[in-house]
Amino acid sequence: MTVGHQPSAPAGPIIEARDVVLSFGETPALQGANLSVAAGEMVAIMGPSGSGKTTLLHCLAGILTPDAGEIHFAGRRIDTRGETERSALRRDRFGFVFQFGQLVPELTTEENIALPLLLGGTRRAAALKETAPWFRQLDLEGLQKRRSGELSGGQAQRVALARALIARPEILFADEPTGSLDSLTGEHVMDLLVTAARQHGTTVIVVTHEPRVAAYAGREVVVRDGKVTSFAAMPATP
Amino acid sequence: MSVPLTLLGLLEREPSHGYDLKRDYDAFFGRGKPLPFGQVYATLARLARDGKVVVGESEAGAGPDRKRYVITEQGATEFETWLGEPVEAEPHLQTVLFAKVVLALILGRDAGRYLDTQRAAHLQRMRELTEIKRAGSLVDALLADHGLFHLEADLRWIDLTTARLDALAEAVRS
Ligand SMILES: Nc1ncnc2c1ncn2[C@@H]1O[C@H](COP(=O)(O)OP(=O)(O)O)[C@@H](O)[C@H]1O
Ligand SMILES: [Mg+2]
């Protein structure tokens, strides 16, 4: 047995975009975008408005299909798979948080959080029971029976985060998750997001144009004109 | 950070010994750079000479320095005035960034690359401050936030300047 004595191999990327090109009609959104993210990493995608951040995120997550280039997840190419398979991937292995408008207004907070489990076939009582630790972890105690329309912006985003994480996704995709929040509330959400992701080893890819949000990530890349640039920080002169 | 005014502020709470002042200064304002004892006593001596504090009699018994310092009316007035004044906004860092960008453009160097490098350095520092904020006390968080907001302001300027580089290059060269 060599367990515990193996040199830990550098983890390969869990997800990767290779030379991805995508246009919306005449509008080029991605023009050869490359991004490689290691398992457990948290990466911020920054860049000016309209530069292609959301399009890149959607390509990585299998929501959009590139015109050219490849997307690889967990060692397998996924952009060539059919919609059924990709939607199963999104449901079972990815979690999503968007800027707003993602909770089902008719459902209670508890039901909203349990939704991925319910859709995955877990029975109602068991699914609702599994939401309990998330109320503690995301500072939502007491809001179990509220409908999502009765939540503040920060509460709604924390519910969305719990819902994104409850099925233990391997990758959390977040697109401007604090975009609709004031800075104190936004930081609270980011703080909880980072704590939860670290605790569960979740890989996080977060699109944001806010430096203070990007600073929660381990590194950042910048999208400009549909291409990804990244710069290692070099030592600054005092 | 003005040491004399900060010590006056600490004395405004209550008459204190030199070592109490040093301890509180280090805890609140030192941030890993403790105030040397020599500087504490030199500062207190100057404040005494200028009539802003008075020195009590040595107290019998204990350590090398058992003198208690008391703030005077004059010292308290000066401190209050200072406390009520806004601090001058510091444009120094921005001036350096600006100088580098303009020089790069004048010399036909890659100003965009410089800005990208600066951007990465700023974000790196913001990451460090964010970690300090997440791990530390509320006081640490307040200080980290101050740094974060200033760095963010620089970053916004860096992004805006990056977006305007072509126009700037023309303006600088003409
Ligand atoms: N559904 C769409 N239909 C047409 N054009 C789109 C669509 N989505 C995005 N675009 C265009 O693609 C480019 C990149 O958009 P996007 O990825 O949303 O940028 P970002 O998220 O960086 O703001 C922009 O020019 C945008 O107008
Ligand atoms: Mg977007």
C-alpha cells in the first residue's frame, strides 16, 4: 500500500474552454476564448460589459453550444453532446446563481432550496429535511415558510445560493451574483459563498465586473473582445 | 498617521502612563509596526514642552516609568479641532500611475501592458485584504475595507484608462 505516500499529482483542469468561438448572428461574442479551471479553484471572470463574460460562462456550463472550439468537463468533451445529456449534466453536477429572478415566487424558501432535489426525484419530506443545514450555513434561519417575493434582495440571493449548492454540484457558476445588491449585502453573500465552496471543495466560476467581488476568488481572468487574458500579479515596487 | 495627535486622543480618554499609551496605540493603530518606546516618550516630552500635556509626579514602587500624563485644555482643544477636520484626499498613488501611463504613451511603450500588470497587482492586494477581512476582527475589517475601497477606485481608473488608451495615445502624441 502506498496510500498517503504518493506524490500528489497536479490536479488537471476540471473544466476547460479551448479556442471557443460563438457569434449571435453578425455579433461576435467569443473569438477564440481559452480558460482552464482546476478542481476546487475559484476563478473570477472580469471584463467590460458586452465583452463576452456571460457567453463564456454559458458555453462552459453547456447552456450554449460554441460555433467552434471545445468544452471539456471532468476529462470529457461536452459541447458535442445532445441537449438531453447536457441538461442532465447541468442538473446533476453544476449549480447556478444569477443576478436575479431565479426563485419560483409561488414556492416557500424551503421549497425553493429543495427544488433541485425534488426535480432529481428525492421525496418531499427527505428533500425538505436536507435544506435544514443550509438555513444555518447561509444565515437564513426563520425564513423557511416565506415566499420568495417576501424576501429582501440579500436573502433571495442566499436562498438562490443554497439552492445552487444543495445537490452538491462539482462546479458553481455564478453570473454577477451580487449585481443587484448593495455592497454590504453583496459581501455577506460572497463571504458565505466562499465559506460554503471551500467547505465542500466546490469549484467556483464567478462572472463579475466588481473588483471587490473578484477579490474573493483565488485568481481572475479578463475577457476583452471575446478573448480571455490573464496576468499573474508581479511584485510591485513600493 | 499623526503620532502626537493620536496620543493626545488616547489621553483625552483618561490620564495614562507611557506604556499604556504604547499598548493601545499598537493595538489600534500599529498594524504590525509597533511604536518604539523611545518615540512615545520623546513625543510626550514635546507635548509637555508645548503645554498640551502635563506630567504627574513619579509614583513610588513599580517599574522604570511610573509617571502619569494628563491632557491640558490646550491639548484637548487641538485634538478636537483635528478630529473635526476632513483628511486631505491623497492623490499620490494615482499621480504615479498617471505618470507611468503618460510616459509610456509618449515613449511609444506598451501602456496597456503596464496597466494590466498594475491591475493584477491591485487585485492581488485586494485578495490579501479580503482574506484579512474574512479572518480578522471588525477592526481589521474596517481597515481592510478602507484599503479595498481605495484600491477599487484605482482599478476603476485603470479600467477606464485601458478602454481609452487609443484616444489617449493620440492626445499625448499630438
Ligand atoms: N442572445 C443574444 N442575442 C444577440 N446578441 C447577444 C446575445 N447575448 C449576448 N449578445 C451579444 O454578445 C456580446 C457578448 O455578450 P455577453 O456575453 O452577454 O457580455 P457580458 O456578459 O460580458 O456583458 C455582446 O455584444 C452582446 O450584445
Ligand atoms: Mg453578462
